[in-house]
Amino acid sequence: MSESTNDIVEVMRTCIAMRHLKPDEVPEEMIVEVVRAATYASNPGNSQNWRFIVVRDRARKERLASHVRATLGTRFAGEPTGDESRDKMMAGARRLVEGFAEVPVWIFVVGINGYPPQAPNEAFVWSTVYPASQNLVLAARSMGLGTTFTTFHFLAQEAFRAELEIPDNAHIGTAIAMGFPEKKFASVNRRPVGDVIRWETYS
């Protein structure tokens, strides 16, 4: 908890993907507060068509892990590429895949296809789940919790949907690993803002 902070820009700057998590249990009250913060996110028409499935049960995590390993088990194997940043990321991803069931908390951010009510458009599902997911990881970081924003479920959609009992009108947007970090938070690695900012027009 020594790395908690309420400085929002510092939270953003140091909200790195934390793929190395301690096995320690995360108190339920912290999980609730993180999800509460997620619900403050912008969303279409204040429809709040989100649900947050918190998975802590070891047996359920093991079942989900088997699907992840079946689809991703060899993806992160192989020799180093020579790109230090990419190799580090791949090693962390491999660790997360191998230790999927050891992650203390998995939070699946689910969007319901229900906006606008008279003619639901699936595009609004994603503009619901992604702001909420970003709020979630930022809130976790502010409390000293590490997270990794993943989309592991996309390669085992039906298995994940069945295990999590997702209804037909809803979609899993993100699968977020959360726990107390083994490593210290550090600055994210981003391109200079001058490379991406444009004034008045794209060109």
C-alpha cells in the first residue's frame, strides 16, 4: 500500500501492465471500491450497461486457465527477438498465461447490448466497457494494486461465456488480472506527445 497515490496524472503515468502479482488475497472492500470507480466512467446515454464479474474461486480460475493455455500456450514461447521491450512484454505475458489460476482476482468487464433501447447497436457495447475498464485499472493503481488489461477471452469466447454464464445479449469486453504487485510501479513507455498531437486537422 506504500505505492498508493491520489495524484491522477501520476496514477496514469505509472499505470504499467503489472504481470507479476503476489498470491496474496485482495480484500473484498478494495475490490468493491475498484469496481465502484469503474462505474464512474462515461457511457452512452448513462445507460450503464455494464456488469463486472469478479472471479476468485480457484476451481473456476483453473477451468478458465485450461482454455487460455489451450489457445495461447505456445504463442509466447520461442527465442528472444532482440527487442528488449518486446521480449520483456512477451516474458510477462507468458508468466501470466502459465500462472492464470494463481492471479488473486480476475475481473471480467461485460457490456450489455441494450443501447439505444429502441434499437440496440453493438458498437455501444465497446464504448461502455473500455472507459469502465480504464477507470478500473486507474483506481486499482491509485490503491497500490497492480492490474493487466487483457483480451485472453477472445480466443476462447464460447468456453469463457459458458463458464461465466454470459447471456446472449452481452459480451465480455476485457479480462483484467488484479493483485498486489511483486514489482514497483514505473513510468509507462510512450511516444513523445509531439509525435501524436495534431492541431486543427490530421495533416
